[in-house]
Amino acid sequence: MKFAEKSIRTRIILCVIAAIMLMGACLIVTIRLNQRMLERIGGSYKTNAELTEFSTDLAETERAMETYVEYRTFESIDSYYHYQSLSDASLARFQAKPSTDTVMQKEYIVRQITESFFTYSRYVVAAQRANNTTEVETWYGKSLRCYTVLQGEISLLNVLFMQKNAKLYNEYRDNYTLLTQVSTGFIFIFFVLILVVLYFSITSIMKPLADISDVALRVANRDFDVPLFNSTARGEIGNICRAFDRMIISIREYIDTIWEKALQETELKEKELEMHELYADAQLRALQNQINPHFLFNTLNTGAQLAMMEGADKTCFFMEQVADFFRYNIQQKSQTATIDEELALVDNFVYIMKVRFGERLQFIKDIPAEKNTRLLPRMTLQPLVENCIKHGLNSSKGIVVLKIEKDSFFTIISISDNGCGFPPDLRKKILAAALSDCTPEEPVVSKSPEENNRTNTGTGL
């Protein structure tokens, strides 16, 4: 497939990949050349560093020999052999044959004197081990004189290395500066070239999209007298052009129909707004016809005051309890309440029920003495107590027990009664319905009696 027939995304990706690869290759070559030049510059004074290390190892060898001659310790002889081996390893890099080059000839001299120093020092160690004092003094003196001459030659070699390395360093530095300038100019030129190539490549890709954008803008301004593309190209651009042509033709054919539909939708919206206004008015009228709970609460308080003035204390207390019950429901500032607030509401409700049922109702509370400040949803306990009284009160005497138990993490509230309970058959039906029909997605709802008999028990809290 030709490049021009590929998709827009493929063409853009290929252009970007080619540019990245070319730019990456340029950067890699440049960085590699700079690294090699930096390595040369960094290694300019490597010979001086190695010579300094070699001189240090020789000094440690000589010091270990003196220590062994004076104290004859195991640590000194071990140190002597250790540093001698290090010096031997460094000595292998020196010139082994005479040369006409000044530096290499000096390396050869240092090597020869070093080997002589090692020979004398080994004689000193051997004589010291044999307790031959005369030979120790003889060879020790020769080794010291040899070491003194060796240090002088090493110093001269170090100066020669310094002069040679300084010359190399200046050459490498000049070459590195020139290489940096050439690399910077090359990268800049190459970068500009890549930008130019990318610009023309992407422009050739995006030009058809720009033409489509101009036509789309004219259509958006309700100018449908635009020329058709009649494109025969393949790919995304050709598909967009042909789809755009079909769209223009469809707009020209159905513009009248669209306006008619718009008028119909406008009429429907007007009717919908009118229905909303009627519905809001009906809601307002319904709210106006409801009894104001605040009016009922104030009326109960007024009745309690009249009962108190007439000396009907029980009636006054009863009406105050009923008013407190309504106050709790009216003054709900949040969806939660403390356990103590819920217990107070239960006390009010139980008092009202005892006035109604008398001795038939006995309410027992088994709660801790401390405060119960944990939160739970409002109106949680009162409906449970009401359910016990409504469904669990026997014909003789009903007992409702509210019990609270606490541990480190949980507060357990149980409400029970001494009712007759469920018949065994009804209990089985309830459990079977809960297992088969009652799911979180399909809760049991109230249905007709026939449907309840078929699908659920119709029994629940």
C-alpha cells in the first residue's frame, strides 16, 4: 500500500517514528564521540596517578622492611610481602628495554633500580631471619641508598609524565571544544531539517481535514450551498468526504421536515410546562389542606396547661408526654440520634400506651447506668416497641423487654415480648419465602390477596 493511501494515524506515527529514530541516531553518535573524548581527557594524567600509587607502595615496602629489621614482627613481614606484590604488579607496566624516547628510557631506569631495591630488601629479610647482624647492616645500607636513588628517579619520571600529559591534555581539550561546537551545529541543522520535513509531511496529511473544517463551518452558519467533495480517495479522509456529501444532501432534502418537527417539539414543551404548573398548583393546594403539625403540638401544650389549671394532673402529664412525642418528630435536625434520645422517645410512647392498656402492658428496661451516646438512625427503637405491643400483646398480660449490652466494640440492643410467636407452618412459609423470593434486587411488596397467597406470606415487620 502506498504511503498516501495509509490511514492518517499510521502516516503521522511513521513520520514521528522516522524523526525520532534519526534524531536519536544523531544524538547517540554525538554523545558517544563526546564520551570518548572525555575519557581521553580524563585519562591524560592517569600515568601520574599510577606513578604516585607505585611510589606509595614502594614507601610502604621500605617502611615494612625497616619495621621488620627493628622489631622483627609478623605484621611487619606480612606487610612487606603485601606491598612488594603490589609494587611488582605496578612495575610490570614500565618499559622493560632501553629506548631512545626520554620518558620510556626513564621508565626503564626506574624499573631496573626498583628490581635492585627488591633484591637488596629480600637479602635484608633473609639475613634478619638468619640472625646475621653483619649481613643485615650491609644489605640494609645498600637497600636504603638504592631506595633514595629510586625516589629521585621516580620524581624525575613524574615530572616527565606531567609535561607529556599536559601537552596531551591541551590537545584533547582543544579537540573536545572543536568537537562540541561541531556537534552543536550539526544537531541544530539536523533538528531544523527534521522540523521542515515534519511540517511538510503533516501539512500534506492535514490539508484535506482543513478543507473539511472550512465546509463544516459554513454548514454550521446555515450555508448549505457548499460544493460537494466528490472524493474517490480511500482511507479516513475519503470516507469523511463521502459521508459529508451524503449529509449535505440529506440536510437539503429534509430541512423542511426538520423545521416541522421543531415546531411540534416546541408545542409539546409548552404543554409540558403547562402541566408542570398545574401539578405544582395541585401540590400547593394539597399542602394547604394538611393539618400543620406545629399547630397540633401547640394545641396539645395548650390543653396540658388547661388541665394543670383545672387540677387534672394525670391528664396534664399525659398531654405533655404526647406533646413531647410530637416535638421529637417535628424537631428532626439530622437523620441520626443518640441511644439516650431514642430511649426517651420510647419512654414517652410506652407511657401513652400504658394509659391505653393499663395493667395489660408491662415494660421492662435493662440498660447500663452510664450515658449511651452512640448514634443510630432516628425512629429506630419506637417502631420496634410499637410492633411488640401491636402484635405481641396477649389477651391477658403482655411484657415488653428492652435490653442493652455493651462490650469494647459493639452496643447490642434487643427488644422482645412474651407474645404467642409464629405458628410452625407460618414460620416455615416465611423462611421459605425469604430464601426463594426475597432478594436484594426484588424485595417483597404488598400485592393482592391472591398474589400474596401465591408468592409470599404477607407477614413481616
